[in-house]
Amino acid sequence: MKKLLLTFTLMLLASCEPPTQATIKASSSAASSAMAPSKWPASAFPLKVKVSTDFSDDEKFAIQDMGDAWNDSVNYQETFIDDDGDTAPKSNNLNSYVDSLIGVYKLSSWPSELPQTALAVTQIYGTRKNIGRSSEYIRIDHADILINYDNFDFTTDYSWGYDLQTIVLHEMGHLLGLYHDKSSVNESVMFPTITRSVNNRYPHTRDINNLKSKYGLSGSATSNAFRMPASTKALDTESDNEEEVIIQFEIMADGTEVKKIIKR
């Protein structure tokens, strides 16, 4: 199966200024899919998410609570994320995360190929389908969340550091296929700026509507820029019209959002 790597990078912002307009760098035909929507197939739920054993008990409970927050936000019409116990820590070699386990990892040694100012990175592997068509989308096949404990401090009790729950809730939104929402930090947990003063531990109405719309749940909003095609089952058979790409979302320290699309 051809795969694609979709990397969402949440970066440290030194001030509360909103991000500047996105810069998009793309190669060849990948340029046409700058905002192609992404989702898991329904058969993938609930996602069995493991937490690396180097997190403390408080940190592990905080991570589990944020998975439950996404489930609760849709009144459990769908159980998106299910705690699946522990997994061993991994190195800073990004290739080691290409496996069958969906994990949340605590990295005390941050990979050199990732920006050192990234608070966390969500890596999503999938398949880009129906290239160049109005029905183009990304089927998600695998994902991991990496949290940068090498360069930043995180807290679960509102003490010094970045609020771990806020970071994990945001990254789990990416894991479920949500992109950044530039409305405001008070309207969406997917707002691309997170500072030490931000505490978002439950999805906002915009996030809930976007998620419901993406997965066809009742009460879905009708205006969602990232809504999926009504049916993807038949489209998945068009294997001759898919390609392997890497997509990276990077929120830089100066507030600039960069999206890179690279044909592999």
C-alpha cells in the first residue's frame, strides 16, 4: 500500500500575536492538494493509543483524559480514541515510529531533523487519493504524537510550563484529521498559537462541529472547509490515482505557518 506522511508541527510562539499568512511550498502535482481533507476509515475506530512508559502517572492520566475529551465532545456517537496501555519509549530516530502502534511519546532527545522550537509533532501516515479531482482526500493509516521534553517544560497542574493537556488535545485533533483553525484561541483548540498562558482542555464548538462533519455524525455543521466527500468507499478502489507524499505543517517561532508538500 502506498503511504503518505503527514507531519503536523506545533511550534513555540514567544508572544500572543496571531500567525502570519501561510507560506506553501510544494512540488509537482502535489501543489494542487494543499488543503486536501484527511480522515480515518470508519473501521479504524476506536484508535488504540498507547502511552510511552517514561511519562509520569499524572502525565499519563492527563493524556488519557484528552482522548476522552474528544470522545465526550460528540457524546460518544463515536469512540475515536481508546487507551491501550503502555508502550516502550523510542529513540529520536523518526524511522522507528513507522510501526503498527499508535503512540504518544515523551522525547528527551529531540530529533535533529525537526525544528528545535517545536512543542510537539503529530506524524500521520496515509494515502493521497483521487489526485487532482474535487474528491481528492487523504486516508489516514497510522499516526504518532511526539512531545518535545528536550527543550520545553510541561505541567498538568497549572504550575510552571506549557499545559500538557492543551498540547495533547491539540495534537489529538491533528491525529483525528483536523487542521489548524485560525479563528482564535478562544474559539478553537486547533488555533496554531499556544503559549504558557493558554489552557484549552476541551474542544470548542467549532472543533466539535468540524469533527462531526468530517465523520458524518448527527448535529454536524454545514459549513466545514475540510468536510470529506459524502462517500469514500468507492473512491478507495481507484488505486491507479494515488501517490506517496510527505506533508509537513510547521508553526515557526515568529508566527509564520509553513506548509510543505513533497512528492516522495
